[in-house]
Amino acid sequence: MATNDRTIRLAAISDLHYGKGSQGAFQPLFADISEAADILLICGDLTDYGLPEEARLLAKDLNSSLKIPVVAVLGNHDYESGQHLEVCDLLTTAGVTILDGDSVEIRGVGFAGVKGFAGGFGRGALGFWGEPAVKAFVQEALDEALKLESALARLRTEQRIAVLHYAPIRGTVEGEPPVIFPFLGCSRLEDPINRYPVTAVFHGHAHNGTYEGRTSTGIPVYNVSHGLVKKSQPDGPGFHLMELTVTPAADTVPLM
Ligand SMILES: [Fe+2]
Ligand SMILES: [Fe+2]
């Protein structure tokens, strides 16, 4: 590590599923994260039913207990009530940066985020073929992969982090019943991750999946679903913590 290098501590959690009775439930965790980390990622399913009142409770707890920047993506639960735009507004007002095909740079680290989508993995992935409904389903996954690619393309940082809700690889959904694997993620999300390449990927959604996996090119992928992190590291802090080295001179690479 060179003299000017900085260490940025990144915390990641997912699937908080804030419901009407959740107020205060995560405040101790948020306080611990504020002590241990410089930036927090929340990988979707912030709310249980995608209701504005659930988002308000989460926003209140974040404001009272969390003292560091938060980057998040929405999950499928956040869409359930058709009020995801209001959920987004409430959390954005509370200071959360919500990514949906966007990228952001914080303290020299680049973040690219999308919700992602389902569709399955490898040779088992659903193909763009047949009925319009099947094509529409596959198109949604293709669109999310393209959004991730364009978000990554905009980053000029040395350290690039991908934030997803759905899994980009099969490895981190293993542990769930195999019959639901196709609904837990899609390997179309893996291509842009490998191509850029990113430093690490964080996702949630597969509550009973596997904590750590790797893409086909060896990029680490972490399933940080709240319950899974606790189960995988019973003596751990209840969130994932990663240290990144940021070289100030390399924060911004000029475009040629
Ligand atoms: Fe979830
Ligand atoms: Fe989910």
C-alpha cells in the first residue's frame, strides 16, 4: 500500500424487509455499521410490501442511527404495491442513493447498481424464444444486464463495486431448493461484471443461499441477505465488511 493510499471500509447487507412492526429493529445494527464502516450498501428488499409507510419507518431508523453514506438498489418486494417511486423518493430524501442503472462515486470507490432479474443460470437460462410473454420475461433480464453494463461503463474509478438484488451466478443461490433457482437470479448479469471487471459483487434475494461465490473469471460475489450473513458468521457483526484500498491519484482516470 503506497503512502497516499486510503482504506475504505465497505459494509453490505440486504433483505431488511421493513414492515409495519419493524421500527427500531435494525437501529443497533445501523449503529454498529456506522462505527465499523465508511459506506453501507443495501442490496434490495428494503421493505416487505413496498409500502410508503414501511419506507418511512426505515428512513426514520436510518436517519437516527446511521452516520455514513448509504447506496442501495430496490428488490422485488419494493415493487409489490406498485408504489416503488414513492418508496424511492422517501429513501432518497432520507439521504440514500438508490441506483437503478446508475453509478455513483463515493470516497474514490465506484458503485454501479441495478435490481437485476430472474431467468436462470448457464445452460438452464430461459432463452428469448417462443411466446411473447416468454420473450418479455427474458427481455427484462436482458435490459437489466444492459443497464448494469452502461452503469459500469460510466465509472472511472480503480475500485468498482456492483450492487444487485438478484444473483448473477448460481453459486450464491445454492442452498435454496433447486426448483426455484431460475427465480433467484440470472447469469446474463454476469457478463458485464466479468467484462469490466469489478472488484466485488453484492446481492441478496436468496435468503437461504450461499454467502460467497465467484464468477467464471474469479470475481468475488457475496450474498448478503441479512439472515444468511448471520447464519454464515454466527460470531460476526451481522453484516459483510470489506476493506478497499483507494489510491487518490487513480480516483479519476482521464478519458483518452
Ligand atoms: Fe428478500
Ligand atoms: Fe427479493
